Amino acid sequence: MATYSLPPKKEQSSFKKFKKIFILLAVIALYVWTFLGIDIDWTRAVERAASNFHRVIPKLFSPDWAAAGEVSQKILETIFIAFAGSFMAAILAIPLGFLAAKNMSRGKLLSAIGKWILSAIRAFPDIILAILFVVAVGPNAFAGVLAIAIGSTGMLGKLYSEVVESIDMQVVEAMEANGANKVQALFYGVLPQIIPEFLSYAIYRFEIDIRASSILGIVGAGGIGTMIIFAANNRNWNEMGMILLAIIIVVTIIDFISARIRRKIV
Amino acid sequence: MIEFKDIGLVYPNGTEGLKNINVTINDGEFVVMVGLSGAGKSTFIRSINRLVTPTSGSLLIDDEDILSYRGSDLRKLRTKIGMIFQNYNLVKRSNVLKNVLAGRLGHTGTFRSIFNLYKKEDVGLAYESLKRVNIDEKLYNRADELSGGQQQRVSIARVLTQKPKYILADEPVASLDPPTSHQVMTYLKKINKEDNITTIVNLHFIDMAMEYADRIIGMRAGEVVFDGPVSEVSEKTFEEIYGRTIREDDLRGGANES
């Protein structure tokens, strides 16, 4: 057997080693502190789970088929809310994405403003937006659509801006060297490079929005969530089983379709 | 006619890209710029279509100083100057025809181009250009399905479709293998002769420069250190331009294979 000489050890200053150890200790300390801080009463948690387990879980597994009609109607509404919301977001996010992209404007100011707007939007959880819109437009599906639209715009705008920043700018330079104006360079050089990714992200976000919109009804913004909160309050676990079954089926189907479409376009 | 008069270019970071350049390029010439990388060849040809802007002197194209051009003047200038790049710079996801039609953008209104409403003669011209570089059978293939040499031919077709008066080629064969390199250079030379398009090519391979150029301009450290017809050039000239002895990797080779 041939003997190989081992590669030299990576040179590392003692300061770097110290830094690594320090970071490791800091992270461990953070975890310990968090778990002590939230004060979990393990014995009580186990007791409650044990006493409720036989009352709730078996019922979840025997769904109330009589509710199937109403559930399917509500789940359809949930899908519509998610679709309308993510569609609005997919369009609203385009100008914001371009605004936030560093390579689309000369100065840094515009891109900074765009990024700031997008972070500000992302700071709101969907459920908070839903509460705000229920107050603004009343407790109906439209509130849900708006909540989804705004919530998704934050994320999509951010992803769009990253797609725009990753394009090959030399192609755009080549267009401009041919005498194309800015609008032509946008349509011929930029759009073909970004459209597939934009679509893919929009579909992915629709997938997330299906899950998000199933919860919005809890605050009265339409969709299946309204039924969830009623079933939970009435301890109607059979109906809850039916609702969960419907959500699982729909989410799985949408995930499957979305994955297939996304694989096709990129 | 392209005239560099006392052209200098200092980049914002202080590097001098061009120093005191005085060169006149006549219509119909096939000029090859040689020099080591960083010598200023790219800066020289990119000044001509103002992808970079010289900071001193004057640059006349067809007797007009182009250094003050902005906006629509600049686009008009660029419409008559075609450019070929080392990385082809095609839109990879668009098909060949669409890439070639992009050469017409400077001649086409914004509205027409956005909605793909090209004039019939433009589409015909695009197809004709593809035929001239022998790649017309790939018309509806996506650009990223083609090999490097094929992509470079598409980019030549794009420039042809532009109907330019000048063609600039910035290291057009640097990413290609020897036989393909010769093929691309042969097309450029043929177009130069047939259409009488003034062509300026950056190369760093000595043998290719000797084979295709009418005139060679040598650059070193931002200055023109040689300018003359190819008949006056010997290995010694290149040693002067490069400031060192000639090595194996200064040659592309493969002239006999193509």
C-alpha cells in the first residue's frame, strides 16, 4: 500500500480558535437560558395529554362524514382565498422586486428604499394582517384575500429582487451595445431571464398560502378556519377530524401539482 | 472612419486604461488589436461604442465627436456599431431567432419590439444572417442548447441583422477550441470583405492575428506600442508588444485542422 503524506493542517490563529469556542459556548448558554426561561411544567403537560388523549384522538380518526358537504365548500373558499391572494401578490411584488434589486438602478438609495418597504411588510404575520383587514373590510373572505396578498408580497418581492440581482447583466449590456433602449433591454434581456423563476416562486408561495389561508378563518377572515374554531369551541372532534382530513388532502394535492409545474418551468 | 485623438481614460479607482492614444481606422479595414490581458485592448474597443467613456481627448466616428453623446444620440451611434463578446451574451432561454432579431432592436420602435411585431423584411434579414453563418437549421432551438462555437455564430448573425457599419469583437474566440476559433475568425473576415464592414477584433493569439489581420495594433499598459500592416510584423514585433519572449501559449494553433 502506498503511503501518502497528509495535507498540512489548515493554519488557524489562536484568536480564531478562541472565537469558535466562544461562539459555541454562547449558543449553548442561549439554549439553556431559553428552556429555563419558558418554565415548562413537564409533569402537568404529560398528565393533561394522557387524560385528553383518549377523548380527542380517536374521534379525530373517525371523521364526521355528514359535515363533508360544508367542509368541502369551505375548503374551496380557502383555495380561492389563497389563489386570489397569491395572484395579487405575484403582481404587486414585481415593481417592488425591481425597485429593491441593486442592479436595476444606479444609486443605492432606491434599492435601499425597496428593501426597507419589503422588510416592513414581512414584519407582519399573516394572522395580524387578517385581524387588521377584518376590522377594515368586515369579517369575510375578502379580508382573507387582502391579508394573504399583502403577506405574500413581502416574501415574493424579496425573492423577486434576488432573482433580478442574479441575472447575467452582460446580456443586458450586449443589448444596449446594439442600440436597444432601456425598455427593449428590459423585455429582451431581463424578462426572459427572470420569468421562469418568478413563476416558480409565485406557485411556491401559493402552496404556502393554502396553508396560511386555512388558519385565517379563526379571526373571521373566511375559509375553513371559521369551522376549525367552531369545532374546537364545541369540542366537536369528529368534525375537526373531517376538517383536518380535508386540509391534508388538499395541501398534499396542491404540493404535488405545484412541484411538478415548477420542475417543468425552470 | 474612426479617429482617436489624444484619447486618455482614467478609471474612477485611478487606473489608467488608455494613455495618449492617436489612431485612425479607415473604412473597410480588418484591424486586430493585440496585447497581454490588461493592456487596454478591451478599453480601446469599448470606447468606440461608449460602453466606457474616455476622460480626455476626442473620439471621432464619421467626423463626429462621440464623447459628448448621451441618450438617443448614443443609441443611434450604437445602432451602427455591432459588438461580439467573449461570452456570446445571448439570452440563453430565448430561441435563436429571437436572439438574432434582438440585433434589430435599435432599428425597431419600442412598441413593435415588445409585442414581437417585427417587419417582414427584418425577420427575413434575421433568417438570411443565420444562413450566412450556417446555423439556420437551429432557428427554433434555445440558445443554451447550442455549443460555444454555434452560440458565437448566432451572435455574429445578431450583429449582421443589425446591419452595422462597424463590428467590434472583444476576444471572440477566447472561450473556443482551435478549429472553432478559426471558423469564427473566417466568418468575421468574410463578412468584413463581402459587406465592407470595418472590423476591429481583440485577440491575444499571435498566429491568429497574423493570419486574419490586415493591420495590427499592439498595446501595452494602455499605450499603442505598434501600429502597422501585417506585412511589417514579425516575431520580434510581438516580443516588443508583449515585453517578453513569445511562448507556446501565445499561439492558438490548429490552423491546418479547419
